[in-house]
Amino acid sequence: MEIVLSGIRSTGNLHLGNYFGAMQNFVKMQEENKCFFFIADYHSLTTHPTPENLLESTKQVLVEYLAVGIDPEKCTLYRQSDIPEITELYLLLNMNVYLGELERCTTFKDKARQQPNNINAGLLTYPVLMAADILIHRALKVPVGKDQEQHLEMTRNFATRFNRLYKVDYFPEPTAYNFGKDLIKIPGLDGSGKMGKSEGNAINLADEPEVIRKKVMKAVTDSGPTSPNQEMADSIKNLFTILKVVSTPETVNYFNEKYNDCSIRYGDFKKQLAEDIISVTTPIREKIIELKSNNEYLRKVISMGAEKARESASKTIKEVREIIGFKSF
């Protein structure tokens, strides 16, 4: 049984790509591994959310985690800000991290270009906080996307630097959790290769049916095939990729045949796609609504998660303090 950790920023709603990608695998992982799943509300502070938005978005992520099948009895599900040991480890790691390596981080340079008026210290040291999230539980595996691979490499560097500096073999070097063929990549509705909130091309799990219909009907297509068995444009391949995961094989075959004989009507195709997405997301959306009104249960879940996470985190920080030299006289 391996220790696995994954988090999601409290600014992000789960969408179809999350659900068919990582989330279904997380549900399986909690049966076979010691999993820590957390809501990264500290990380969201780099964008300066209002107190109201921070609380609401954190609650939304919690109910969506629960709605898709994350079981707080089988894993440790917690809020980052409930674990003060994370920020202490963040501070201690920062003492051995250098300005140059943080400034070379690709995501920092990208964010600095995107928001030149908000290049804050939290943005610069984001990889260190991410490392603290991972190392506080001495996690061995971390499910990460392509855009986070550099952060994971930096975490390994920070871990080995700590071990080398204090002549210990304490922190493991975490590696990416490889889902292999189990990872389904859901493309965006705009013709791009990735569905994501920041890209504005996503179907959120909490979207109402009418919202889903409008989004799908606006999805990027082309003028249609002009010859039998014509190669599909990327935008059309994307829609067929989504169709394959939400529809029956018969439906997929029907529209494939229509495309190949040049008789496909994209309007009909999108209507069917929208209704099949709604069929998949409706039970999840209804569960989200049910959970969101049950504050007593949510308080119980978040309290239990904090207790379990702090048990692991406090052990780590106690041992780290002793290794560094913070001891009683």
C-alpha cells in the first residue's frame, strides 16, 4: 500500500475532464492505497479571492469530491488551511530553496506574463508550498498533469537537498502516479486538446442541463465532410472523443457512419451529445445539491479529515524539527 497525495485548488470546479480523467481513478485508488486528497485553499490566495468567494469555492470543491465518490472513511479528505504543519514545513523548506531556481520555474514565468501587476511572493514560492503539501505526508506517488511535472521534479530536489544537508534519509523522492491506459483525456469544446476551467471550454459537473445544451451547441465544428471517409478535423475528433465516453456504442457508430457518408448534421449530433452528457452529469449534480445543503455532514467530514491529516503531519513536523535541531534544552 503506497501513500498517494493529490489536491485541487479551491478556485476550480470539477468538470467532465476531471471526472473521466483523474476522479474516477481516485475512487479506485482509495480502495488500494493510503490516499490523502486535499482542497488547496492556501494556493488560491495568489489570485486574492474575497473571503466570501474563498469559503464558497472551498465548500463547492468539497461537495464535488464527495459527489463523485471520494469516501472520507476510506481516504483522508481535508482542507489545506486546517493543517498548520504544512505552513511550518513550507517555511522550513524555503530556507533551503534558492531564488534562481524559483524564477526559472516555467509556471512562474507564465503567470508573471499573464498577471504582471500581481507577481506576489506566494506565486514565486508556489512550488515550495506544493512540495510541503507532498512531503508533509511523505507521499510516494502524486497524480500530476503535464503542466505540474516540473513542480514534482522540484519537490524531489527539495527533498534530496534536505536529506543531504542534514545527512539523513528522511524524505522519499515522490514520483508521478501513472494511470496508464486508465487515464481518459477529455478534450475541450473549443477545438483544443484539453478541457479546463481556465480555458473556458469545459462542462462543469454542477452545470444545469440548459447550460450544458448551450455550451455544446456553441462547440467548435467545421463545414462538414465533403468526401466519404474524410479525415476529421481536430475539433470534430474532440466531440467524438466526448461522445465515446458518455454515449452508447450504437450512438457512436450511428454518427460515425453519418460522418463517413457525408450525411452528418452537426446540429443533430450536438443535441444528442448534450443529452448524453446531461444523463451522465445529472446524478452527480443532484448529489452536489443534496450535499451542499447538509452543512452538518460537511462539518463532520472536514473535521474528521483534519484530524486524520494532522496525525500524519504532526509526526512529520516533529521529526523534521528534531533533524534540523529544534530540540528541548
